[in-house]
Amino acid sequence: AAKVLNGKTARFLEKTMPPVLFVMLDGVRPDAIEIANCPNLNALRSRGASTMCAQSVMPCITLPCHTSIFHSVPPSRHGITSNDWHPMARPLPGLVDLAGNAAMKTAFFYNWEPLRDINRPGSLGFSFFRSTAYQLDGDDELAHEAARRIPADRPDFAFLYFGTVDSSGHVFGWMSKEYLAQLERVDSLLGSVLSVLPADYTVIVQADHGGHARIHGEDIPEDMTVPWLAAGPGIKAGHEIASPVSLLDTAPTTARVLGLTPHAHWEGKAVEEIFA
């Protein structure tokens, strides 16, 4: 358990705990990865552990999903059920709050503005935001900035959010040629970040929800089934995860890598199966 008592403990943690890059592919369906040309995502699957059957939460909408991902409780617990932010019904600390309290360096790179409220004030060390999630090239600058800053700053926890595939789904339709082309573009951007990422980083990649037609939010497999991947030091290579994985499991799994103790009220569990 990571309990920071003084600066010396903080420096010890920085040296011994593997850092994490957490990548969100908003709106990416697992079957889209199978169809599109995604060499970087497929390479991650080959060198890590993955499942194409992870489950989202209801309502499977971006802000409720992210609140559940970072706080490891379902919307019925945190009370955020739309993309209009309001304070949690029953507040509890999230992943970045725990990392910040442990004097870890944290960083966010994102292009969808409501995500600024995922963490409590004072817990986030660096934030890069540009409102570009609805542009075809909207993820390009994020990837460039992440590739520049992460190797230089070496945050203990970095979150990189790609929002344009979801936007393409809403405009052109999920699984349309335009949607798949945007996923291929994002896969290439992901590759540019991974190519400069220090080797000691653990990488976790997932989606928050899928989609069908031009919408999402329904309790159907097309909307609820998401990819979930992890790779890095101590992660099994080429491993297909057999146990069920939920959005609620991401924060406890990341906390395990970082050496943090999950909050007592988190409802997810670390995906122990992935660890060698």
C-alpha cells in the first residue's frame, strides 16, 4: 500500500512503482478493431493481455462511463447518468485523487471538455485540453503533445483520451467506412505515442462504450461490449483474459500497478489474471 508520510517516501515510490499510461478510445467497438487496419492495437494485444468482451455500464454514455471508470462504482452509485455534469450523489475519491494524495505525478491529455470534472481539484498535476473531439484531425495534437510531454515529464499516471472515433460514429454511423477510417487514424496516432514511451510504462487501453447506427446508450451488445488491453512489465504476453472484465475494474487494476490501495467503497476488482 502506498502511504506517503514525507517527501522521502514519495521519492521511493517514484523509483519503485511502474508508471501507467491509460488510453481511452471513446466509442470503439471490439469488432471494429478486428475489421480495421489497427497494427498498433494488435501489437499491444500480442505483447500483453486483452479481452474483446469487457462490459460497459448503463447508461453507456461518455460521462457516466468515465465517472465509473475512474471511481470504480456504477452510475446507480455515483448518480451521473447523462453528459451534463453535476456533483456525485455520494462522493468518493477516484483513481487520480488517490494518486495525487500519494504525491504521484499525474497528467491528462483530452479533447472533450466535461472530463475536466472527473478529478477533485488539487489532484491533477498537468492538463492539456483542446476542444477538438468533433474534428477529423482532433486527436492529432493530443497525440503530438503526449508524445512530447510524457517521455520528458515522466508522470506516474498519464491519461490520453481520443474522442474522434466516437464523433465519427455519431456523424457517419458505427462500423461505417468513415468510422473505421477514423479508428485507423487513431491507431496510427497511438503508435506515435507508444514509439517514444519509456519501456517501464504499463499501458492500459480500453473503450468506454460501443455504438450502433448513429447512437449509443442502450443495453445491447453493440453498445455495451468494449475492448480492454494491458501490456508492460509484469503483464502476461499474448494472453486472452478469461475472467469477466468491467469498466469498474480499471481503477483497481491501475491502482495495483501503481502500488496504491483501492478505496474501500470501490466496487470493481483488479484483473489479477493479467499479471505474470
